[in-house]
Amino acid sequence: MYNFFLGLHSGLRYIVLLLLAVAIVLSVTALFGKKDYTQTNRKINLFAMIATHTQLLAGLILYFFSPLVQYGNMGEAMKNTLARYWTVEHAVLMLFAVALITVGHSRSKKDVAAVNKHRAIALYYGLAILVIVIAIYQSGRPLLGMTSIGS
């Protein structure tokens, strides 16, 4: 079960990163090109948020099965760099990224002006992708290519 969710979580990151990157590029080009907010923009932004929330669910399930996570003994986990990262730091960074994406999507839905919709997506999704890339980098796992943890 652990290996299944690890593979799912590792594979979904590419879909999340791709959708976020497309949403950001579309928003930035539309923002500077002063273009309307189209159904394509809305759908890409929505799919990026859905993929991110799906990734969050897979990560939460993985959190409770991972041998690297030591939520039962936080005192010991805080003393071990690897355990601290997987038990606290990774989860907090990713929850923050998901919150940024959710807030950005919500703001883009509520605003009427196209420029504000594009600005919200570019800003919030851009910050989120930065947090995600930093968290992946800190994990010591390569951004491209899957390797097993600990090898």
C-alpha cells in the first residue's frame, strides 16, 4: 500500500507542476497582453486546483503509512533531520502551497475584472509552485525522475 501511494504521489507531482505552469503562463501572458479571462483560463485554473487537492489527499494517506514519518514521537522526530523534514516540514510547506492555490482560485472566481483574475492566478499559483519546487528540492529527491527514498 505504501509503495502504491508513494508512486501515485510521486507521479501526480508532474501533473500538478505542469498544470500550475500552464495556468501561470496563460495568466501572465493574458495579464500583460490585456486579454479577457476565457473559459480555457477558468478550466486550466480549476484543473490545476483539482490536481493539487488530489495530490494533497494522496500525500495525507501516504503520511500515515510512511516509515519516514514519526508523528507518534514528535520529540524524537525533531532531533532527526530526515524525520523532521518528512514529519513536519514537507507537510507544512505543501499545505501552505495548497492554501495558496485555493485562495488564488477563489479570488479569481470572485473578481469581475479579467486583469484581477489573471493577477490572482499568476501571483498565488506562482508563489505556490515556488513553494512546491523548494519542498521537492529539500526532500533530496530529484525533480525529474523517480528514485526510491534512502538510496
